[in-house]
Amino acid sequence: MKEYEIAIVGATGLVGQEFIKVLVQRNFPMNSVYLFASDRSAGRRLVVNQQEIEVKETAPESFEGIDIALFSAGSEISRHFSLLAAQSGAVVIDNSAAFRMEPSVPLVVPEVNPEDIEWHNGIIANPNCSTIQMVVALYPLHKVNPIKRIVVSSYQSVSGTGLAAVEELTVQTKQVLEGQTTIPHVYPHQIAFNVLPEIDVFLDDGYTKEEWKLVEETKKIMHADDIAISATCVRVPVFTGHSEAVHVEFSHPMLPDEAERILAQAPGVKILDDTAISLYPHPWSADGSDEVFVGRIRRDTSHPNGLVMWIVADNLRKGAALNAVQIAEEMIKRDWLNPREVKK
């Protein structure tokens, strides 16, 4: 039986811990798991498959004998250690933005473009969380009726920023409820009971880097450079789960019922759409789930070829850890990774 040597870089972070959960829950064929993080987290012990494993500091020699390395430690760490890991023979699946737009690096959502995995050179990029959930929902429709234009507004949870942001929302919420003054550290303004139309840095054109990612990554994944896309990304005081209001212009008219029929058969998608009983996706119900949830599918009254829909997913799972593990599973299924044979 073939099993794999797995490394997780950034193991103590929110996505790193989600990597562990997903690997165990999906019975990924692991022989051994090695956990790495910064020197600050080295020495901690995390439980994997009922076994305590010590977290070690990431080093150039960390990847000897590793088959698959899952990275979620930020772009700077990825740029340095991903190349070393690939040179050691590991296939890196990187959750940072470091390699996403490199022409030689596949950017993959398995429900959309699994065939791109085949041409990897040791590094595969995991897309941005908000991009993943949108393309999972839109690509099945695009295959039937090519999309010409997308206008998307995202409502993104604080866990997308990391553990410090989750803690900041917790503290600030308590402070506001107790009538205390808040002092923001992670975000430029108070996030509790507030919304901030600023995710990542602002660019010269007035858009943010997050909005740029949503545009450019969608085009790369869907192999559709001609789709016009505009995005506004907003941070909201939600712990887990990203939501998106998406306006789509197709080449030809598409009825909401037709879109719902297509999406009901699409991999990774779950329809929640019955306004009579207030059934639609929302972050609280998506937390801990693997699916991309779609609801409120309706005609766009501003365009004869348009539809509007509401898309929600757990950003730590499908938006990060689950998608990366699915890439690894796809490599194994298609025999695009040569594992070591483990004798039992």
C-alpha cells in the first residue's frame, strides 16, 4: 500500500491546524506527518491521529524524504522554503500568494482545472479563499453559457487574516459590550460591530490587493482572460466563513431555474435557496462544512443576460486547507506524484 510522508509548514496557524483536521477526516494515506513552524512555535505538541507530534522550526533540511509539503506560513516563508522543499523532491502545495500568478506554477481548484496539476514543477499554488468559492460556483455555469462579466462584493471573516485577528474581534466585542474603548492592532479601525472595505494593501488604481487577486486568479484558474471582473472586498465581524454577492453576465440569457439545475449537479456545490422559509447560505451554517453554498439565485434586473447569486463557504476549509488536500488527492488519483512504497 502506498502511503506518503507529509510536511505541514505553519502547522500552529489556523490553516495549519485545519490541514491536520482535513487530512485525518479524509483518511489521507499518510505514513508520517511532520509539523513545522517558526522558532516561536517550535516545541509545541499537536495531536495528529491520536498521536502527539512535536512542532519543529522550519529549516532547509526539513524536507528530506518528504513527498508532499503543505505550506501556510505566509509569502516570505513560502518563497524561501518552498523552493528548497521542491529541490529536495517534495511536491509543495502553497497556500500563500507567493507563486499564484507565476506562469510556471499551476493555480488549482480541483473542481475546475485539475488537469493543470500535471504540469507542475514541484510547486502548486492554492488560490485565495474568496477566489476558490466563487469559481467553484461559477465554472459549471460558464461551461454551459460562457461568462462575459462578473461584479462581486465579498464579505470576508476575520479568520482570513489569522489567529491574531480572531483574538482581536473577540476582545473588541467584549470591550464594546462593556462600554470600553477599543484600540485596533491588526486592522486600521475597530472591526467589532463594524465593516472595513480594506483587505490587503491599496494599489495605485484604488483597488486593494485582495480585489486584484480575485480578478486575476479567477481568470487564470478558469482559463478565461476575456472575462471582465470587478471586485470590492470587505472585512466583516464574522469569525469564520466568507460570503459573496455575485452579479454574472452570460453570453446568452439564463433562467434562475436552469442555473440551479446545473449547480445542483456540480461537484462541491450545495444549493440552499428557498426564500419562502428564509433558506439561503450564511457563514454560521457553513462553518465546518466542505461545500460551497449557493442561494438567492435570481435574475439581474439590470441586464437581460444576467443572474445574481449569494455564495458562502468556510474560508479555512474549502477556502484553504481542504482545497490543498484535494489537490494532493488528485495528484495521487492521477498518478502525478511518485510516492515511496511503504512496507507494512
